[in-house]
Amino acid sequence: MLRQAILMSAIGGMIALSVPAQAQQRRVGNAAMGAATGLVVGGPVGAVAGGAIGFFEGENIARGMGIRHKHYRYRYTADGRRYRVYY
């Protein structure tokens, strides 16, 4: 059990360091909502699965439901053409 906790902490640390700070805040919120939903539906195993799904796919799920949309701005090139920049 201790070995699993250490392994999960190491994996979580690697994921946390690989994601930019702004996106990380959203992902943590998505993971928390997924874990809470999974806990209600499937108990402790569901909480882990829901947290993982919320962390990795929460943004796509929310976008598909129309809750969140892509934010973008327009930038212009030197010759006057414009293009979208997502952030």
C-alpha cells in the first residue's frame, strides 16, 4: 500500500510539473469534480478513475457540453493578414 502511494505521488508530481500553471488550475478543478462524481457513483475505485478522467479529459468533456469554449485573439502579420491565436 505504501509503495502504491509513493508511486502515485511520483506520477502526480511528474504530471504537475509538465503542465503550464494556468491550465493546471483548470485541470485540478476538473480532477476534483471527476473524483467527487466517481466517489458517489463507484466508491473509492470510482473516485480514482473519475479523478484521472477529469484531469486528462475534463476540458474536452466541458467543451463538448458547451460549458467552456476556446479563447482566442487575433494577431496580424506584417502584410496585414490576421490569424487566430488560442490561449
